[in-house]
Amino acid sequence: MGKNLEDMMKTLQQIINEIERRENLNKLGPFPQYNREVIEDFKIIKEMISQKKDYDNVPVTYCKTCLSLKVKNIENPNVAYCVDCGNTDLEETHILDWEKLYEAEYGEKFLNTNKDD
Ligand SMILES: [Zn+2]
């Protein structure tokens, strides 16, 4: 069930819009309304999609503890760790599977543009 390029570009545009929306809202108040870590994850995904041009087949390395994609030293698995929680228990999967894990863990889709909070 491969998405075509058009769908991928749409997803990419949604992510770009969502990053912009959250960053703009965060600038308004004294306290950020949106979790900055999540915005950083969005940016990582945006970069990956931009480079790979294939949303379905993007492999991601994520932290098994907090599901963050912010993994340091990703090129060397022996010393790689999660920037958010420091854990070294990492796993690689496809981005769509990671999204399912994220939804199961946090009760909402990672990319949910219909939500208007
Ligand atoms: Zn983590």
C-alpha cells in the first residue's frame, strides 16, 4: 500500500504547516503552548521525508523508552542515545510503524492536523 509522491508531498506540507503553526503559537505567550521536543521531532521527520522522497519507506531510529526520534550518534549504534531521556535502548522501524507506536503510547496521532487545540 505505497503512497504516491503526491500524498507524500501533502504529508510533508502538513508537517511544515504544523511546525509553523506551533512555533507561532509558542511565540505568543510567556510559556510555550506546545512541547518543543515534539516540534523538534516534527522537524526531523520533515527532513527525512524531504531527503528520501518516500514516506512509506523511511526507516527511523527511535528511543524505545519515550519514542523520541532525537537520537544522538545515530551513525554509531554502540554509543547512540536518546537526547530526550538519555536512554540507549533504541530500535529501528519504518516511519508508519513508529507513528502507530506513538499513537498507542500517547493516545493521539503524531500528525493530527484536524485537532484544533
Ligand atoms: Zn527517550
